[in-house]
Amino acid sequence: MSHTLQAHRRDLKVNPKALRKDGKVPAIVYGPGFETIPVYVAVKDYTKAIARAGEGALFEVKIDEEESF
């Protein structure tokens, strides 16, 4: 079963504490063959995804409906 999580690019100048206060989870997408991408995910979406898939599940991350990892 495939699990997808919607993420959005974020500005590194924004303090992660401010993002968390606004209900967003800051994260970094990284891997071989591409540069790191700072993103955030809505807490509501993240919580639902983890509840549905489980803590050890792998997710496809879609960033701003453009990129998919």
C-alpha cells in the first residue's frame, strides 16, 4: 500500500519554533542524487498519515504538487 504525504517548501529563515506554533512540522527531504529540500507538513495531515500507516511506514512525499520523492 502506498502512502502519500503533502509537503510545502519552506524558507530556512523562518524559525522552526514559529512553524510548530502555527501547526506545521518542519522537515528536510534528502537522498542520493539531489540537494536537500527544506519543507513543512501540516500537523493535522502528518498525524492522520501516521495513524493510518503506522510509525514505521514509508511515505511518498509530494512537494507543492510539483515534485515527488
